[in-house]
Amino acid sequence: MRLHGDVSDDEEEGAVMDPALLSSSSPPAGAAAAAASRLVVGYALTKKKVKSFLQPKLLLLARKKGISFIPIDETRPLSEQGPFDIILHKKTSKEWQRFLEDYHEVHPEVTVLDPPNAIEHLNNRQSMLEEVADLNLSSFYEEVCTPRQLVIMKDPSSIPTAVAMAGLTLPLVAKPLVVDGTSKSHELSLAYDEASLPMLDPPLVLQEFVNHGGILFKVYIIGEAIQVVRRFSLPDVNTYDLLNNVGIYRLPRVSCAAASADHADLDPRIAELPPRPLLEKLGRELRGRLGLRLFNIDMIRELGANDRYYIIDINYFPAEGKINVSSRHISARVGQFNIVQVGVSSPLPKVGLAGG
Ligand SMILES: O=P(O)(O)O[C@@H]1[C@@H](O)[C@H](OP(=O)(O)O)[C@@H](OP(=O)(O)O)[C@@H](O)[C@H]1OP(=O)(O)O
Ligand SMILES: Nc1ncnc2c1ncn2[C@@H]1O[C@H](COP(=O)(O)OP(=O)(O)O)[C@@H](O)[C@H]1O
Ligand SMILES: [Mg+2]
Ligand SMILES: [Mg+2]
């Protein structure tokens, strides 16, 4: 298996490249690969993320472009590793955040993709949507907002009164307030009636359910690149459902359980993708306001209100797996490769630990 120099196309198709071989875990190859590279990307990702993101196709494509991915050893000082041009990570611990901030003070020239204090905004389902409220989309006919929601920190018995005071209408989606990558943080439920609300388990955010025709748009933002895919979502809740259902219903992890709806035969008023200029403006606005270059937004269009969209979720550095199946490899590779390019070129307003 060659580590240097170009690979032929057939190798690219069939290559089984072990990312570790491009890593510092085998210093001669890793160091040599890094030394021969135009761009060195240090990464700190979970094993699951390495498996889903650092696929052979990306590693080969990147290497052909003179880019190497080197795993970061979190047990050793960052300054003893590298040197890096970009640090790509999806870690949320306070220890890692300090580790990275100390390193970046000494090495401001290294692009951090993305700054931990910007990512932190997305680890809470209230703060993740705060910037949406201030979006400047006045030049667009369409409206983009967030569902009305309420944060409940404790005391489940207080929920019915709090919901009544806030004037929220049922059904409500209950979501864990903290998003920390655990499956628990994706355990959502649907509350149909007020009497059931005290059965919920704070801290949580209660969000009004918005009927949207059972179709969700996932908008992937990788620097200035934008990809939108259509996914099946939760079905609408009609008056009959409301009158004949009581209790709290646990929802499946829709994002992973639901299938692509890109090629489904659907009512165009439900399936039509949001206008591209609106998505591009959204991407620019949210990149600047969130200080992030790698994220996606879950967006729904209100049933019967063709120009009203709701952003219900924002995720940092999600997998590319759901991007258009038919051109998944190309778009995923482009997406993944864009991720690397983003670290080099896309300017961002300074946001605390800006990546430059
Ligand atoms: O929250 P969602 O909409 O299910 O998006 C997930 C989510 O971002 C998830 O990250 P985490 O919250 O589990 O840390 C991503 O997992 P990985 O980071 O392991 O890839 C999923 O990729 C996201 O799914 P999607 O791409 O559908 O937004
Ligand atoms: N307010 C809402 N109205 C309608 N459907 C919703 C709402 N919030 C979430 N959903 C549905 O539940 C799914 C998961 O919710 P989401 O907030 O994206 O959580 P997660 O971070 O676990 O993906 C969404 O993809 C959508 O299908
Ligand atoms: Mg989601
Ligand atoms: Mg999410």
C-alpha cells in the first residue's frame, strides 16, 4: 500500500486505507506523510466519528491534494505534536476546550475548526436557536423562525402552569435541554395533554409541534458550500389525534430512523425545497452569528403556509451520510474535502477562539 505520491483511479476505488497509517501512531509514515504534506490537519474525534468521517476516499482524495490527517494524542501537550495547519474536532469536554484554548494562544495561526466556545452554543437546545430570532431576512418573502418554546429546568409539577402562562399550544415536543452526543440527548417525546406534562423529566425544552407535512429539510453548511436534503419526518398531528390521545409518547430518533425523501413521490407544496437564495442567506447569516463553519440545520415548512419555515435543530459537524444517496460519494467527498478547505480559506468574524 503506497502512502506517498499519486494513486491510480482503480486504487482510489478499491483502496482500503487505514487512517492510522496516515497518523502519528506510526511516526515514520505519519511524520513523513505530514512532512510531505502541503496542509496538516490534526483531528480529535470519537472512534465513531473517525469511522464515519475519515473514510478511505477522503484520505486518498486529501492526500492527492497534499493534505494529511494526523490524530491528536489528548494525553500529550498539543505543542509537542504537529505542527498543524488546522485542528478539526468534535469534542465537548471542558478539559479539551481548555487544552485547545491554551494551545491556540501560543499558535493563533492554526485554524480551529470550529472554536469550542462557538460549538458550545449548540450543546443547549435553547441557546442553539437564539441567533435564529435575530436573522436579517427582510429582503426575503419567506419567513424563518423557531417554534415557540419554553425551558423547564426542574420541578415537573410546575410544567402545566408554566405552559399555560406561556400560552403554548399542545401538542408539545419535549427535548432534553443538553445536547452532548449521548443517545439520551436525542430522546424526544410528544405530549398531547396538559395532565401528562408532570410526567416529563427536566431539564428540557418544550417546543410547540408544527405540522409540516411529514417532510424535513436538512441543510448542511460546510464553509460556503450548502447541501440540502429532504428527509421523512414525524407525521402531522390533527385535531382528531389531539382529542383521542393522552399521555407522553416517546419519539424514535427520527433523524437516523427516517429515510431519505429525496426521491419520494410527494405533494410538491410539501416536498419543494426551500429557495436556494434563502438557504445561501441563511448559511451566511448563521455562519457569522454562530461563528461556525461546519453545521447543519433541521428546517420544516409549516403545512399550508408555503413561505413560513421553522428551524428546529442545529447540529455541529454532523455526518455526511444523509447527503443525497445518488451522489453521496461525490457530495460526501466534496463535503468532507470542503471541510478541510474551509479550515484554510473561509474567513470568519473573530468569535472568541476564532480559527482565523
Ligand atoms: O441531531 P440530529 O438531527 O440527529 O443530527 C445528528 C447529530 O448531529 C449527531 O451528532 P451527536 O448529536 O450525536 O453528537 C451526528 O452524529 P455524528 O456526529 O456521530 O455524525 C449525526 O450525524 C447527525 O445526524 P444528521 O446528519 O441527520 O443531522
Ligand atoms: N417543533 C417541532 N415540530 C414538528 N416536528 C418536530 C419539532 N421538533 C422536532 N421535530 C421532529 O423531531 C425530529 C428530531 O427533533 P430534533 O430537534 O431535530 O432533535 P435531534 O437533535 O435529536 O435530531 C426532527 O427531525 C423532526 O422530525
Ligand atoms: Mg435533528
Ligand atoms: Mg440535533
